[in-house]
Amino acid sequence: MLAPTPDLLASINWEQAFGGTTGHGVKVGIIDSGIDNGHKAVNGAVKGWAEPVVDAEGEVTYGLDPHGDMFGHGTACAGVIHSIAPEADLYSIKVLGKRLNGKGAAFAAGLRWAIDNEMDVDNLSLGATKQDFFSIFHELTDEAYFKGISLVTAANNMPVLSFPSLYAAVLSVACYEGKPSENPLQYYANPSPPVEFGAEGIDV
């Protein structure tokens, strides 16, 4: 768990950070297990879909037809984002399967699509641990940064190194175990990166 820093937490409150914002005109890519656009928490906010397919030779094609959610994780992330920014346009970029498993190449291809299609913000509640993909994700996150695209990434729930959460070009978030009675949208700033923020993330 990240220890909150009183000075940082006292410097800004929820209303100052988010008050009056709706997400209007913002494109948010959710790179995950897909999104159930008919779910009441999402309420039809998905405006586009992409599902990368990587063949045996490494060639990538993209399915752009509407898809569902193989697990529910992507829908949960979309629901949180929609509750904070109800007028944002969500884009479902499906790279995970029904067991929340996926290949690094498909993950990278999903991020590639998000960058090429000019998402303003991308949510990546997943990460790769294989060193083979370290440089690929490093290049992609740097490209996103220089194009003004914000990447919000999850640090691994387990004590292992994962990326792209370690890179300086992303906003990295680690989870802590909150209580149901507490504010589920409370978060903490961490003055000692690479993880910049802590947010409730256990059994949400």
C-alpha cells in the first residue's frame, strides 16, 4: 500500500480536480477484455471497437465490428470511467480473453491502434512481464507521450515487474484494498515514482 503524503493530499481536493468536468469531446481507449456496451454502467457510451489479431508470421489485422466482454473486467473499467466522465466517447480495444489472458503482441497491437486512431486517453489495466516486450512498449509509450496521449497504466497486483507501468511516459497506478464504506474513487499521490498514484483495486 502506498503511504499518503499529507502535503500532497491537502493541496487539491476532488471538486478542484474534477468539478464541472464531463469528458465531452474526449476519446478514451480501454485496452482490456472488451466492453458490454449495453451494460447499465456503460449506457451505450462505446463509439468504436477494435480487436487485433496476430497471425503466426506476426502480421496484424483488426476486427472493427462491435464485440462483447469476455470476462467483465473491461466493462468494469468502462463503468468507472463513464461514471466520472459521462460524456466521453469510449473505445473498446479487446486484447484479453475469457480468462483475462492474452498475448503481448496483441496487447502491443491494441496500443498501436489506440495511438494511430488518436485516443486522448488510454486505460491499460494490464501489463506485460516478459522482457521480450520491454522495448516495444517503451517505444509505443514514448510515441504516445510525444503525441499528447495520456496512458493510465496499472502496476501489477503481484510483486513482480511489469510494463508499461514502469515507464516515465505513463501515469502508473497501484491498487490498495479499500473498504466498502469508504469512497471508491479516493486515490493517493505517491511522491516516489515510478508508481504515481494509489487507488482502490481489490474486489471492486
